Amino acid sequence: MVDEVRIVEVGPRDGLQNEKAAVPVEGRIAFVESLVSAGCKTIEVGSFVSPKAVPQMAGSDAVLRAVSHHSGIDFPVLVPNEKGYEAARAAGATLIAVFASASEGFSRANINCSIAESIDRFRPVLARARADGVRVRGYVSCVLGCPFDGEVKPAAVAAVARTLRDLGCYEISLGDTIGVGTAARARRLLRTVAGEVPLGEIAMHFHDTYGQALANLYAGLEEGVRVIDSAAGGLGGCPYAPGATGNVATEDVVYMLDGMGVSTGIDLPKLLDATNAISRLIGRPPPSRVATALNASVASRNCET
Ligand code: HMG
Ligand code: MG
């Protein structure tokens, strides 16, 4: 079906932004380093948003500065406006992500403005990024449902995706923020968005609230999408999306793709080390099925010896 898939590891940002107790900067840096060791080539390391809104992401400048010495690895960060752009650039960001919503209710809750206003905020950010040679990824949230507005039409998603692309985003990541999608709806969505944005510029960012993310990703791979966002251990969620759980776990995605003979460049045992270390730090076992199964099999082997 496909030889290679690019994984965008979002654990240090999406995974940790929703933790009740913020993970200190040193722990976040160690997490990113362990993901680098596991072979991750794109790692979203933080957000330059209001620390009053998301205190867990305060110190993202220090995280970015500490890891930027790695060559050949992209470390994107979220930027909601020009203030965030300036802070991200001061910390050395060369790849940023702006984030819009396909639904008005989530846009208001998340970034305190309408969809149209958010695009107006991104316009100068994209213009400055172009002048500075900074690449910009674009997120569209609530692509398969909104916690406030309910159903979201694929055409509404496609329109926002197209706008972000026209503004200069090199890739559009489609977020099932509350993880309500199913495979048939994911497929329909991708076909609709592909009418406005080339498939090669689309990424899938599916949360796993209803346990459908792998099935939805498989449908997307069949449609021709080659970029998947995931979080080590399946950590996380969005503080402004009530009821949503973490992203699909990177372990679960890599295990599925390894089984299909699809290369990701990520080493599963090393990824498990990264997940176990961050899980110890936050004091919870990872929700990932594959991490749970691999840890159980290691434990039972240790019992036998
Ligand atoms: P606002 O209140 O409309 O903005 O917030 P404002 O311009 O009126 O500023 C209010 C205060 O925030 C001011 O400070 C500003 O200086 C400060 P005060 O005067 O009260 O002390 N401020 C900032 N501080 C630091 N960095 C900035 C910044 N901008 C303003 N960049 C804003 C608008 C977007 C800033 C706010 O609503 C916010 O930070 N929201 C957080 C949104 C967020 O991070 N959500 C989670 C990530 S999105 C997500 O998880 C979805 C995704 O994973 C995809 C998916 O799953 O669908 C990407
Ligand atoms: Mg997300």
C-alpha cells in the first residue's frame, strides 16, 4: 500500500499540555531526548500560547533551546498569534504550527475568537514566517465532530484547510480533537479535503477517545495520506475539549505499520523506554495498548528468569 510513513510525534506538546501537574522543563527535555534516541524525526516540543491558558506549556522556550542542537530533526511549536511568533523565533524556532478550528464553538473555547478572526491573526504570522524562511504547519481541529457544536461538515473542514494552505502552510493536519470519528467518516472527510488540498500535504491527527484512531488511520492510509501525528504512550488531550483523551499512541501506530512492512524509522523498544520514563514522571501507566502489552511481556519474561 505504501513503503514509508512520516510520524509527527506530538507527545511533548499535545501529550503533556493536559496533565494536571505540569511536567517540569527538565522532564520535558529528557522526554524529547528519549524520543530523538528512538528515531523520531519530527517532534512537537511545546506551545507559545498564554501561560494563563495552558500553564503546562510554560517554559517551551527553554525546551526548544535545549534540544535544537540536533541536526536533521524538526522541532515544531504551536503559535497562536504574532506575540507567540516573536517568542518562538526568539527561542530559535524554524518550524511552527498555527491552529484553527472547523467549528465556531471550539474556536471560541480554544483561542477566544471566531474562525475568521483566527485566520486574520494567522495572516501576519504567515507573512513574517515567509520572510524569515520559517516553515508553517496548519492544524484544523474538530474535523469529525465538535464538543460544543456537534456535527462538523467535511466541506467546512475543507474550506478552513484550503484557507490555511492558501496562506502558505506547507502541510495541513486534520485533528479529530475529541476522537469521535469512524473509518467511513474519516475516509469521506479525506476525500472531501483532498478536493482542496493535495493528499501529499495532508496529515492525520486523531485522538483515540472511542478507540477508533487506528481504524481511521488505516482508512486514511488507503486513501493515500502518508503523515500521521501521534503521541508516545497515547498521553494527553486538549484542555479545551471536554471528554477528549490522548492522541493515538505512537507505539500502537508503529506496531501496526511495522506489521504492514511500512517504515517509520522509529525503534519500538526505544520508544517504549521513552514512554515508560515519561509515564513514571507523571505517575500513570500509559493508555497505549501496545505499550501495556510489551511491558507485560517483559514483566512475565523477568518472572521466568
Ligand atoms: P486572548 O485572551 O484572546 O488574547 O487569548 P489577548 O491578545 O487578549 O491576550 C490575553 C493575555 O494573553 C494577555 O496577557 C496577553 O499578553 C497574553 P495579560 O495582559 O492578561 O497578562 N497572550 C500571550 N501570552 C503568551 N503567548 C502568547 C500570547 N498571546 C496573548 N502567544 C490566546 C488568545 C490564543 C493567546 C489564548 O486563548 C491561548 O493561549 N489559548 C490556548 C490555546 C491552546 O494552547 N490550546 C491547546 C492547543 S490546540 C490543540 O490541542 C488542538 C490540536 O492538538 C489539534 C487537535 O487535536 O484538533 C492542535
Ligand atoms: Mg490534538
